[in-house]
Amino acid sequence: RTVGRAPTARPGPATGASPGPTNPGRSGRCPAAPWAHDRLYAPLVDVAKLPVHLPTGGWAALARAEGKTVHLPATVEQYYWGWNGNSFGLSGNYLGVSWFTTRLAVPAALRGQRVVLRFESVRLRAEVFVNQQLAGYDLVNSTPFEIDITKLVRYGQANEVAVRITDPNGNFDWRDSQNFMWGDYRIQPTHGFGGITGKVELVATPPVYVQDVFVKNKPALREVDVQLTTANQTSQATSGTLQLEIKEKAGAQPTVFRQDYPLAQVPAGLSTKTLTVRVPTAKLWSVESPNLYQLTATWQGADKTVDTYQQGFGFRWFEARDGAGGDRQFFLNGKRIVLRTAISWGFWPVNGIAPTDALARKQVETAKALGLNMLNFHRTIGQTNVLDYADELGLLYFEEPGGNSYPANLFNATDSLGKKQTDFYLAARTEKALRMVRRDRNHPSLIIYNLHNERGAPPEDPDRAEMRAMHELDETRTLTYNSSNGDPTLKPNPRFKLHLRPYETKFYDYGWFDQHHAGGPGVYNNALYAGPGKYLRFTDHKDETIYYGEEGAIGTPPRLQLIREEILKTGKDIGWESASYLKWYETYDQFLTNTPGFRQAFPTVDALTTAMGNTAYYYQGRAIENIRLNNVVDGYAVNGWEGMMLENHSGIVDNYRNPKGDVQLIARYNRPVYVAVKLTRKVLGVGDTCRADFYLINETNLHGKYRLRVQATDEQGRVVFAKTLAVRATGGTTYGELLTAGLPIIPAGAGYTTVRAELLRGREQFAVGGAAGGAHRQGFGKHHAAL
């Protein structure tokens, strides 16, 4: 197997749009290339029967046109935002056709092999030409596809590759249920960037080759089923030997498994074989220890041809099942896990839609620094390099294809236009979902698929059919119909709760409770905790997994100063958001200068934006603490992950993945073990009483008898309250429990009073709540003290 990449491409000027705009990349206007009323084709497509859309003015005109040299992934918006002289808001977006061209050498030695171009992703429609001949067509955006170019390439020579991209519309906010039309067709709402949004590879294989490998995890932790698909491009059955080898991916990469499997009859076409592999010494993949393995499948035919396919994976098992006391909980590798995550809309700086490897890694590292154990690809399909780093560094993922909702009243259209729209939409959305599953099912970090977000309608037959088709491709993961706002109720309800479980074909409409509370308050207030059983997100509903799928909001500004520094370093004329961020920074900087007292309090723009971020971080940290001490909640998703130019009302990080505040303000509430000090009042008068409750957050199986030592000090460090109590920790799957409640704390004077607690056995300290050194502190003020 020979794999080569086409890392650079030359996007020529757009050859027109409707109505014909000034073409980015050269001066003046060019004739409009018709696209607005094209006939669209959902997979599978017979290229020989398609209309051929040549460059406006012909191939010679395209070759002469001015363009920019780019490295993939790349979008038109990355280089031409504001092509019309107006970069404000969405005014600078470009709709229409663009061309990406390159020259590709194909070695003569590849003659006789099957040669394909493999695209990681494009948006939205790609018409691929090789040596000026139409070779392929695809409009299932942001998913992988390949084009057989065996008969079109010139071996031993340079080959011209040209990709005609059409971007007809798109969203620049969180919504994925808008009514987007392309002529007579209703198309899936997706982010409105046009380009080649992933890598492109040239792949050559012999006539018989390994097409796909799926390493299926099982409840038996160190056992996997290797589902291997071979493709025999000849007209006759053939024979050969298949070898499977598994190595550790890190360090010296020792081999842990190797076995040969003689195959006497490999039929023409595609065939699938499943082989069970046991590795008793396998190291499990987890958030804390993300051990990875690489499987190499080598086919050697009787004719001595050889093909090799490599696939990374991890040994792990994620499930929901009943725990202690009938409480349905999540488990990873047999150990309970409470998911703490945030929802990411999939927007990125510069090109808008595809992260660099550095940004993909930064996303995962920042989530882990915050103490989160998961992130969500929310209302949009994820990116493979993000999942690669999640696998490597240890972060779970929840994924949605995005744009999957179709209006409920149109499913059963009877008129010809309605039927045409429905058939096209459902075919495209199902193909996208299935491609997503095939692409991502080997990532150990990925644990849950979800079809819709905040879908207001119950499932229709096509929805169930789509779910079943996805589950047939990957039966190892939970698949849910909807992550929704509204009240799911405590009864069976398919709109809110329909799901498929690993290795089961039955649809369940009970057992999965997912509810959204997407708004603020964004700052801490006393209503968030009023006492045991009286706090934000308290629940005692145990016979379903409780996942709060959108919680709160962090509507604070981005790290404008850091973003400005990055833009000036990389070039202010590149990037879809650059101009807006530079103006945004200038406005804040002028505000600090022109408003009395602010520059003294906040010397820099970053000091101001970080201070606002810290306020919201503290609130979210305390909310996370509530669901952990509750012990019944199984998952909590912060709304949301990244904020960007047009969607900044919610986000833990900005679009450049800079944390908006001090990560420790959230990380401290995600520690595996500590004493949570909860005060019923945080601002009160001198001499008034505050009640303090103490919980043990315990994911480390502390159990048995302990002493809880509590101390409260004033601003001068004087002790105003001290008490030691005998307490008991349950351990096991009890991750949050009340140790003692109602201790009266009475401040002696104005200012801050700080309450600390530590869990002791003998002289040994097992858990703390304190200030410095990662300790936990709970403070309150009196009169006019500011928190």
C-alpha cells in the first residue's frame, strides 16, 4: 500500500456566484458560474451521468488566474473574508464556487494498482477533476470519501488535480436546524465555510487489499473482535494469508499479539471476517492512563502481492448499568465515572472549520487542565485530529453529526417537490451519519453517539431506521436519539429518552434522562446552595442515568489581548475573524484608557477579560461541585466550550482555545477527592449566622471511620470557630456524600471569614478543603465586603 499526501493546493479565484460577485483572488469581476439552481445528487453517484461544470473561461483561464498558495486544510473564508470590502459581521462571507488546484506526481511503479484520492473532508460540494476529466462528486460535507482515479492518472508524470468547491449557504452560530435551501433542495445546516477542510491522500493498493478494520471493544476488557473487510477487485475468488499483529503504541512498542490466518476463499467484491483476539497482558485505556495499541493487518496473496493496513485502538469498555441501590450509573472499565464536559460547536480560528494539530492538542490539554474528563462535538461532526489527541492524552468524547433534524411535518410529503426534498435530505443525512461512525468507531475516546440536539419532535420511522443502520456499523456504543431541553418527565418518553445500548437491538424509551438548562446565572448566588437537598441540580431519580446536557453559560469576553498577539504574528490579512478581533481589542483598550479608574484596576485588556472570566469560572466550578456531591447525577455539560466572533454569549474558552479565566477555579472542583464546604449564606451581617455543610467528594474509595476537623478564621487569621467530629466514608461507587450539616459560623467582624476542613485518620490527612497549594477555601463577607 502506497500513501502520499497532497499538502498544498492553489485555490483559484471563484468562478462566479449568484448574483455574480467580484471574484476573490483577482481584480474586477468575472462571469457568474451557475450553481444556485443545480440539480443535486446524493450518494451513490454515477459520475459518467453527471453534468460537467468546467471553469469559467476554460482550463486555460483557470491556469492563468491569480490565486494564493495554501496548505490544507484551507477555506475561501480564510483568505477572502471581506472580499467585497465589508468584513463586518457576516457581510464578508463568500457564497459560490471556488477552485483548488495542484499538481501530483504518480510514480510509474504504481501502474497496475488501484489508485484513489482520499479526501478527509470538504465543504460543501466537491467536483473533482483529474487531468481535466471529472473523476468524482460528493456533497456529504465534512466526511471522508475517496475517488478511484486509476484510469485517469498518467503514471510517471505530473497530474493536474482540480477541485471545484461550491459553498451555497451555512450557519455561523450554534443552530443546526435552520431551513437552508439550495435551489429546490433542502440541505443540512452546517458551518458556512467553503473549501477542502481536511487532508488529501493518494493511496495505491493491489487488486486484493484490506479495505477497513474495526476493532470492537467488549465487556471482557482484554478481548476484542477484529472486524476486517477485504476488497477483491478481480473477478474470481482468491486465497492467501492474513496476519494480525498488535503492538503497544508508546515506548519500545513491544508486540503483544501475532497470528496468521489462512484464507482459502476470498470472494470477488467486499467480504467481512471477524476474528477474536485476547491479550491477557493488555493495558487498559482510561482518562488517567490512555494506553494505545496499533493493529497491523497484512494480506499476502497466493500471487505474492502484499497489502498492509494499520489501525490504532485501545482496550476499554464504557457502559451504563445499575450500581449500588439500583442507581443507574456510567462505568469505564468497571469503575464508576461521572462525566464532566462542555459542548463545542466546532468553530475554529483562521479557516473557521478545521483545527491545526497544535490547536487540536491545545483543546484537549485545556479541557484536562480544567479537570474535565469529556468534551462534546455539539450540533456538528467532530474532527479526526481532535479525536487523535483525545486518544493520546486521555479525554472522552460525545459526538453528534449535526444538521440531522428534518421538519416533522415533511417526512411524509405527497407532492413531487416535497418527496424530492425529503428523499434527498434523508439520503444525505444518513450517509453523513454512517460515514461519521465508520470514521470514528476505532477511537477509544469516543463513547456516545447522539443524533439530534433539542429536537422538538418524537422519532419517526426514518429516524429509527437511521439509528439502526448506525448501530449495525457500531454496536459497541450507546446511541441516543435526542439531547433535549424541556422536561423529559420520569416516565417513558421516546422524544427525550429513545436509545440503543451496546450489543442490544432493542429500542429503549426509558433509562436515559437528558435535560438542558442552557442559561445563566453566570455568577454565584446564594440560591445555588441552600442546604442538603436544596441546591442547584439536586435529584433523587436513580433508575435512569442523569445527564444534564447543557448547563449554565460563561458569557464573558475572549482573551482579546492574546488573540491580537496571535493575529499580528500570523498575519492580520488572514482569517475569518481577524479584523473583528483587532477592532474588539482596540475598543476595550480605549475603554480602559478613557474611563477613570479602570486602567489602574486593570492595567491591560487581558487583566480585565480574565477577571470577568474568573467570576464565571467560580460559578461553574460550584455548580459542578453540586452535581458531584449529589451522587445521583451522572453527567454535566457546561454550555459551552468555545466562544467566537458571532457567538460569544457562552464559552469556557475563546475560539483560539485560550481559557477565559484561571483554570484552577474549575479544576479544584474536579479533583478526585476533597472536602466540599458549602455555606448557606455567603454575604451576611456581623453577628448573623451562616450554616456550613460538609461533603466528601470521593472517587478514590476512601471508606471507614475518620475525623473531620473544621476551622474558621477571620481576615487577620484569628480562629473564630473550631470543631472536630467523627464521620464515616462509604467509598465504592458513593462519589459524593454528606459528612455533617448545619455547623453554625458567626463572623465576629466585617471582612472575609474563611472556613477550612480536613479529613483525618490518626495524624494522616486524606482529604482537605483549603486555600493555598490546591486546597479548598470557602469564604463569605459581611456588610460591604466584595466576594
